[in-house]
Amino acid sequence: QVQLVESGGGLVQTGGSLRLSCAASGSIGSSSTMGWYRQVQGHQRELVAIITSSGGTNVADSVKGRFTISRDNVKNTIYLQMNNLKPEDTAAYYCNVVRRSDRSVYWGQGTQVTVSS
């Protein structure tokens, strides 16, 4: 059983910063891909950034240059450093793990990020 626990969301003003964390417990394997997605109510969930076990990343164009994803393989934790936040970044942010061994997909419960103008 894999569990993902997110933290770090909150309310911030435009131009501010937040750092999200996602700690994975259970058997996620040594080659899993982890990442962050976000969803605005009534809209589809969209990719923010993903990172492989070897550190390769894919970051959405809308946040490139402002958001940085990183990973601690010893702690099975990923981070999303969000700088220069904009009102359009307001969303629920979800942590995601894709286990390479069997392609199982796991989601966290989500953490709300609200950016005020």
C-alpha cells in the first residue's frame, strides 16, 4: 500500500513563494516517477512537473522558470518550490507516483494553493 502525504499549501500574495512537499510511504520502488498536478474546480487536472528517480524533469510551460521540482530518494519525498506566484496558479495541487514495476498510479489527497491579487 502506497500513501502520499502532501504539505505546504496555503494563501500567498501575488509574487510570493510556497514550497510543497510530498512524502511517500510504502513500496514505490526504486524507479518510480513522482510529480505534481493541479486542478481548478470544474477543470481537468493538469501536469505541473514530474521527476524521475534519476532526476530527469518535465515542467509545464506555464510554470517554467518559476517552479522547481526536486526529489530526495532516501526520504521518498519530492518538493515543489513555487516562486513568483500568480493568481492563475490558484488550484488544488496533487502529488502523484507512477510505480515503474507495474505502472500502478497513486495520488495524494491534495493541498490547496491560493494566490491573491
